[in-house]
Amino acid sequence: MNAAMSTPDGFVKEVWKKIPDTVKAAFFGAVVIGLMTHLYEFTNKLYNYDELMNTPNGYGTGAESGRWFLRILGDIFGAQFGNYSLPFVNGMLSVFLLAVSAALIANMFQMHSKLLAVALGGFFISFPAVTSTFLFMYTAVFYSVAVFFSVLAAWLVIRFPKNIVLNVLSIVLIACSLGIYQAYFSNTACLFVMSIIFICAFSKEEKTWKEVFFLALRYVLILAVGMVLYFILHKFLVAHWGLEVNSYQGLDSMGQTSVAEVFSAIKGAYLDFINLFRSDVMCLNPTTYVRKCYFLMMASWGIGALCLLFGEKGCKVKKVFMILGFMVFPIAVYLIYIMTPNGWVYTLMAYSVVFVSIFTLIWADQFHVSFDKKEIVRKGTQWIAALTSLVMILVYIWYGNGCYMSLEYTKYHDMSYFQTMVTQIKSLEGYNDELPLALVGNEINDATNNMGSLVGGTFGLGGKSETNISAYSRNQIITKYLGFAPRFCSYEEIVALMENEEVQAMPSYPDDGSVKIVDGVIVVKIME
């Protein structure tokens, strides 16, 4: 054994020397910018409607929603440690996994610019889809594992194209990533499409158009086999566990998309790709500055692509493949539209849109090192990539912190609202601690409860609500945050109370008489 490797310090030094500087830059850029964006969330116990149900423990819905590997991981982790929603621990583990993923992308495409590598890490960790993920802190670590698997799968195939074992491992990773959260399948697809574009545009190797074609075909087959393996394992495990698949986001019909739905989804993908510089798409580009940056990014691609098409000699068929890659890229970015055409797609499910920004960074990096001429275009793409990255990442840091602050305002309002309700309940004449509680109705319409999250108009984000007083999980605020834990009436008991004439005559909360003891039950009539 090498002398330097005989101690832990020596081992770390040897490994550190072998890691390219750009890979280190991407990793540490993600860590630092990740903390700047998400430390607010990591050091506070915030919640959304789902987090309420999984506080203090839980990992969410597993195989019923197609997330069979989430169940496996959750059960294994739960048996060892328990699945607790610990903001700082879960948050830091997630940042580490996402930072490693960013480093893999930098290595995957052999980046040269350390500054652009830092920006890559910054985009990957500050993107609004990550902020949305951390609203579901109870499962954020597992989702980060899924992101890591989706990137690692692409890295193994792109960096080791002739290694059959690693290609098979990539297929397994794709299936497992899908088995945690299906939307991250798009990540692998985007990286494969980017690889084809960059090979056609910048590869120093003499690859024929046939080699490029078969490489693209191999990527498609790996994605397809990964998806098929996911479905096979899902079907087997659901049957093994005796479960039924629910219809959440159209997951029960995923893979059964009609031709008309596919064309509609493709149209939506192109429209929202263009809309990135025209309007807010799923809260991913929340300000005018970000939209202008997207326009500049795409303009830099266009100018660079035209220079390559008409200013450089080379295989015309490969140039056609490059153009086809550009045409497929928007579909890969919004592949979730095709996967769940009948589902409601929101911020959490749109992580793959981050590859629009990452593509720009790698495009600028590759363009700069691949050509000695075209000085204006080379430097221009570098400056556009650097300046747009600076603006967008700063906006994302600002936006993430604002979203977390708005969530905290919502938490204060929710707790205050139900604290008042609990006080009214305990002040009832004849109250005792053995009486069951029935909240009759769903929506609370209270004109005095109109403050929302105070800044929700600016910091709106998929995965959080302006108020949770009418959420399906509102009982958890009463029990877990206020510590008031009576026996809540069952659905059947509430239905029976709704037929009670005395309950029907009660006004809706918070009006006088809306909280009452009826036949030995504390009734809070929420709505007619």
C-alpha cells in the first residue's frame, strides 16, 4: 500500500487530488448556495398540508401511488432510525445528495470553467422545484435519493458507454428512481438528450452519424427498459403487499396514454418551453428578470447553433442530429406532461426544467474550448451564461427564503385560529375532557381570516397553501401543534350529525352558536 494511503489523512488527500477542480466547484457551489437558499427551512419547523400528516414521523404514500421503492427505503430506514421529519438533518442530507448529483453532471460533461461549474451547482440546489421539495421535509431525503439515482444512471451510461454491467446498473437505478418519485425520470432523459447534442456539436472524436444514431438508440432503449422494469416490479410488489393503486395524478393509468394525449402533451411541452421567457410557468420563473435571462440563454443557443451549422465543416447528418436533439429537448424537459397527461403538474414535479439553465452553462463551456475562431460568439456565450446565472441564482435564493417566510406566516395564522377554537370549545357550559369532537363541514368561510401568508402573492409556490384551516390535515394542527387531542368523531358519526335538526339549525363557524354540545358531542359547525 502507498505510504500516503496508510492513514485516513493520506487516503483523503489522494482522493482529493484525483477529483477535477470543476467537480469540486460544482459540489461546493451547491452546498453554499443550498444553505443560502434553504437554511431558513432547515432551522425552523414549517409545514404544508402533507407535512402536517407526517409530523413528527412518516415517509408518505408508498406503493399505492406507484412509489414502491419509497416504501422499501422508508421501511428499512424506519426500522433502523425511525422516519422522523427532522428539518436540519433531513435538509443537510438532501443538500449533500443534490450536491453530489451536481458534481456528477459537471464530471459527465467534462466542464472546464470553475465559475460555470459553481453556477451549475447553484442552479441544481436553488431551483424552485427544490424549494417545493423541502416543503415536504418528511420525504425530502428520499426524493433527493431519487434525484441522485436519476443523475447517476445517466453518468454511468455516458461516462462508461461500453461497460455492459454499468449500463444494466443504470437501468436498475432508473427503475428505483421511478419507484421513489416518477417525475425524476425526466432528469435522465434530459441528460441523455444533452449528451447527443454536445457530441454532435463539439465532440473531438471522429464519430460517424451511424455511431451517433446507435448511441441515441441505446439511450432510448435504456430509458424504455428502465421504465418497463419499474412497471414489472411495481405490479409484482403491489400484488405481493395486497395493495390497490390509487388514481393520484393519473398514476393508475401511467403508460396507457392515448395518441391524442401524447400530441397534446407535446404541444404543451413546447408552449411551456417558450413560456419560460414569457410568463410564470409553475412558479419556476417568478420574476421578469428570470424570464429575460431565459430569453438570453435560448438566444445564445440559437446563435451558437447557427455558427456550427453554417460556419463549421463537418458531417451534415450529425448536424441534423444536433437539430433533432434541440427539437427533442423541450419534450424531455417536460416529459412529465406525457407521463401523466391527466394529472395536475406543479412545481415539485418540474425539477427537470433546471436542465434548461444547466444546458446553457455546459453549452457555453463546450463552445469556448472547442473553437479557436468565433471569438465574439465564444466570449459572448460565456458572458451570457455567467451573468444570467448570477441574476437567476440570486433571484432563486431570494425567492426560496420568501416562500419559507410566507409558510411561517401561514403557520402562525393557522395555530392562532385553532387555538381560539379550542378555547371556545373548553369554555362551553358542560364541557368535560371525555366528550368527542366533530368538525362538521369542510370549508371554513371566515371573513376575518383573510390575511393568508401575507406575501403569498409574491412568493406563491406549488406545494403550499395560503391557509391550512380547511386542509384535509387540519386536525393535525389541533392535536400535534396545540396538544389538544380529543376523540374525533368518525365520518359516519359526522354524517349522522349532519342530519340532526339541532345541528342543521346552528350557524356556521365562527358565528355565535356555531360551537355547541349536541347529544354528548362537541359540534363545531364549519359550513352548511
